[in-house]
Amino acid sequence: QVQLVESGGGLVQAGGSLRLSCAASESIDSVNVMYWYRQAPGKQREFVAFITSAGGTGYANSVKGRFTISSDNAKNTVYLQMNSLKFEDTAVYYCHTDLGARGKYWGQGTQVTVSS
């Protein structure tokens, strides 16, 4: 069973930056896609960004140009650099991967709070 552990959340003023980390309990070299999702209070969980094993990336329109996803396979870690944060970015951020027959995995989440 794969464990995903997020860290790096916190309280930041609007316009500020944070970098989230997602550490996997095993190698992510063969993982096709790693995702970041977020869930704001009273709202459904939503897609934020993905990165493929080939290094391809994709973003939700709401974060495009402000957030950058990256990975360090040597550390089995995926990052989410968040710049120009807005109040509406406040949410719990989750790391996620789908390993097919091995199942789908989510981290426990890390809280990001942006003060306006």
C-alpha cells in the first residue's frame, strides 16, 4: 500500500507563496501520473494540477500561470509551488495517484489558508 504524505501548508497573505510537498512511501518512477487536488469548505474536491512520468504537466484554469507542479524522483516527492496566492486558493490540498489494479491513493491533506 502506497502512503502519500503532504506538507508545507500554512497561513499566508494574499500575494504570497507556499511550496507544498507530497512524499510517497515508494518509488514514483513508474507512476504514470501524480495529482494535486484541493477542497475548500463547503465545496467539492477539485483538480489542481498533474505531472506525468514523462514530465508533462497540466493545470486547472484557476491556477494556470501561478502554480507549478514538479517532481524529484530521487526523493519520491512531488511539489506544488504556489505563487500569487489568492483568498480563493484557501483549501485543504491533497496529493493523489491512481495505480490501476493496485488502487487509488490519497494523502491526508495539508491546509492552506490565504488571508485577504
